[in-house]
Amino acid sequence: MKAVVVGAGIAGLVAARQLGLAGWDVELLEKSPAPRPEGYMMDFFGPGVEAAERIGLYPRLAAVAYHVEAAEYVDATGHPTSSLDYDRFARLAGGKVLSLLRPDMERAALAALDDVPPGRVQVSYGASVSRVWSDEDGVRVTVGGPPDMTVAADVLVGADGIHSGVRAQVFGPEEEYLRPLGMRAAAFIVTEPLLNARFRNRFVLTDSINRMAGLYSLRSDEVATFMVYRDSTGSPGHQRSGSPRERLRREFAGLGHAIDRLLELCPEHPYDDVVAQIVMPGWQRGRTVLVGDACGAVSLLAGQGGSLAIAGAALLGDFLGPVASPGGISPALAEYERRWRPLVEEAQAAGRRTASSFLPANRAQRLLRRWIIRATHLPGIDRLVARQILGRIAK
């Protein structure tokens, strides 16, 4: 049996690994020329931890995790206004929380392909898929050249993210499924030794209105930052004036010396995308199935993207891996969706709840957020806050 997996992000790499371990031949196609260096820090907990332990990926992830002592909100002068203790957060999230940079997660999943027998999984970077279709013999994927190349397989797995090309070709245009949450997010990494030393082992977040910038130190002299701001255009495809760097400098000026310094060093084209979810009535069509953000993006506000990517891809491997003939493919894909959809929908609900209060719109809302965060230090209140933020999926 053979699968084509489109997208060598976290979900695609794990799906390819699990199918390869089950004896499938896998073609893994990624349009980027190499593993992507951009991305922000993610809290890895919940179902992803259980899945990573079960499939043997957890040690690789733990080896690249960061130790975070606290998430600290600060005003424009750098004075702390409230903080969240990470050990307490870890207990509320089920006992195990890893702070992982998204590129590190991807590299760990890529390295885990070494566990697959040689030749089972072929990874091709710079492979842009131009067309997909099905016939009575299976699926066909055309990879742009020159010259164009057609790959035949029994199953097509779309793991190519929130702006999935596989989804667009097989299930319909993006606007049918993308649900913007009224914000955009940006992320970039710069070299800044002074800030790196100043903020080591903690997240620092601006206690600001209608926008928020965060930063954290990496292992070298680098500092990673992420920025979230309201998107007033109302359309993901709207043409925005200026480069992403110019837009970020305009949106985030005046949030303090550290943020101003990071904006000075911001690359011209940082990661900058809409904060949105993908909501679909079905994740499979014929012998094509979607996994990860391609079918169930929860948004960065839910804090579950990496966890759900690994857990969902591992579950797909559980059901599809044992299939030995084409007749067993559709039932396996249907069972994967039946089992996995309720958890994704719960995480999406948690993300929508968080979106309503993530960026305070006025001083009163900002003050309320301060009180809530401070209350997390009180027994009982911490559980109520965690339930609101994490949802039942954290259990």
C-alpha cells in the first residue's frame, strides 16, 4: 500500500512516520525548499503528550523543550502587572507541559523518520503540488517541474496547513471553511544578546489594548517574538498596505524599549497570517483525507495546535496503518474522523472562548484580565480559569 502525504509540517511528518512503520510506502511532498525556520513557541500538553509517549516521539520533544518559569505581563515601562506560574499551569493541564518552538517540533518529527526502515518514506522538499485527482485505481498527484511528475498512490493525506491546497482542490475553496477570529499573528526570531540575557526562562507579554507582543529567549543569543493584533479588514485575502515589517512597526510602536528594539531588527517578511479556524462538515472524500490544521485548525489562541497535530496524525496511522487492501481504506478513514472530530471541536470551542478576551478592547477589560490572572494563584479559582482556557481537552 502506498500513500502520498502533502505537507511536511508536524502533522504530515508524524502521519508519514506512522504509516511507514506500519509497512506503507510513503511519498512526503513539501512545497517549501527546506524545513521552515519561522514559528512561535507552543505549549505542548493534553492529547499530544499521550500520543507522543505512545509512538515514541516524546523523548525527542523533551530534549528540545525550554524551561519556562512564568508568563509575565508588563506595562510600557517594563513593570510587571501580573504573572502566571508555569508549574501551576502544568499541573492544571494534566501534569506534563513542554514549551516548544514550532521549528524545533518539526525538526524532531523529521528526525524521527529515522525510526522507519530505509526506503519506506521518501521526503521531497521544493515539491509543489499543482493537481490532485482520483480514479478507480486510487489517487494521482501532479508535482510541478519542470518537468511535471505524476505520483500514484492508494491514499492522499492533505497535511498542508490552514491554507491547504489539497483541501481547495478536493473539498472546495478556502472561504467555505476558514473562520477568521478577527486577529492577525506575526512571529520572527532575531539575534539580540542583551534582551536574551534579560528575559531568560520566562515569557514576557505586553499588558496592552487591542494588540499584544510577546518575547522569550532562545538557547543562543536569539530572541523569539510573536505579535497579535486586531484585523479590521474582515477578509483574509484583503490586500494590506506596506510590507509585513512596516505594518508591524506601525501597529506595535510604543509598547516599550524591548519591543521597539525587536521591531528595529524585524526581517522584511516575517511570518504574518490571519488567526482563524477551519470548520468542515467532513474531512474525507473518496481516498483523500485531511489531518492537522488542514481540516481542524484551532488557532494559536487555543494553545493546542502542535498537540492536536501529533495526536491526530498518530490516530490516523492507527486506523490506516493496518489496512492491507483498497477496500479497507474508506472504513479506516471514517473511523479516524469519528474518533477524532469531537476532540478537535472541543479545542476549537476553547479557542473561540479565548478569542473574546485575548486582546482587551479597553482599560476595563485589561483590568479584568489582570484580576483573572492574579486569581490563578488562589486554590479553586485556578481550576475555573484553566477550564475556561484549556477546555475539557486538557484532561
